[in-house]
Amino acid sequence: MDWHTWLTFFAASWLISLSPGAGAISCMTTGLRHGWRVGVWNIVGLQLGIGAILVVVAAGLGALLAASDAAFAVVKWFGVAYLLWLGVQQWRAPAHALAGAEPAPGARQEVPTRRQLVLRGFLINASNPKGLVFMLAVLPQFVDPSAPQLPQYLLCGLSLFITDIVVMNGYTLLAARVLRALRAPSHRLWLQRGFGSLFIVAALLLSAFRRSS
């Protein structure tokens, strides 16, 4: 992969990461409810999800998965169900206290474990068939078939990780700052429900997603 090709892919990576999606919603939700320090583990999971898709595509299994209507449908509807579940959970959750603040008397402040956050982020990205189709359609265009494949996929993967980590940290920090500015529990509650609604919208959009013929 020459310098110009990599630079083009690097620019495309920023556009991919900046485009709003379930990963960005997840980062803002976690930042809002628990702050940036906890939200970092959600970002780790998101990157593992990207890595899983990258490995599938690089191994040639992505093309087989995308060619199978049944396998594609399983991944797609699992992703839809998971996003819907996250949306409902956001709607049902009470308004959380500020990260690092003392909870109200009698209030229960539940903070997810690192493992739960990593798994959540992983499932959000790994169960999104749009990500798989995008990787299959875009990534091979930047890979030189006459050159060794592994170093090129590693370079592309590293580029995606760098851009996505920066952008997702930005989304998480933005929400964490908004959280500190919202003092009224009712305000935080409705903002949480707003993110829950975005998860549900993302699920509906994913359910309508169709592969190109």
C-alpha cells in the first residue's frame, strides 16, 4: 500500500468514525450516565467489535457470510434486537447521579462492570451487518492484491482504531460534560430517554437495511 492510498483510506476512516451511529450513541449514553473514565471500557469493546469484523473480512469469511441470506439475516436481526433492548433499558433506567457525586439518600447507583461495558461495545459493533458490508465494499479497494495482504490489513486496522478511538472518546467526553451541566434529575432522565429513542431509531433503520444486489 503506497502513501497516497493509505492517506486516502485514513481520510475515509475519519468520515466513517464521525458518522453518527449506534457506536456514537453508546458512547454518549455511557458518558452521560457514568462519565468518561467508565465510558473508556465501552470504547474498548467497540474497538474489539471493529477488530472482529476486520478479521472476518481479512480471512475471506466475510464474503461467505454476506453471500448467505440466512447468515446475514441472523446477524442483522440479532443486531436489531440488541439495539431495541438497549433503547428500552435507557427508557426504563432512572436518572443517574453525576459521576463522582454523592447519590441521593436511599438511591442505588449501579455502575456496570468493565466486562459488561466491553461486552456491550463489542456486541454493538460486531452485530452490525452494515459494518460488515461496508468493510467488504470499501476495504478491498485499498488493498493491493499483488502485495502481501497481512501488513496491509494491519495498517488499515490500525488506522481505523486510531480514528475511532479519538472520535468515540470525543463523543463520550461531550456527553460527560453535558451530564455535569444538568443538575435537575428530570433533565438527565429525559436526556437518557432521548438516547434510548436514538437506539430504537437505529434499530428500525437497521431492520430496513438491505444488501445491494
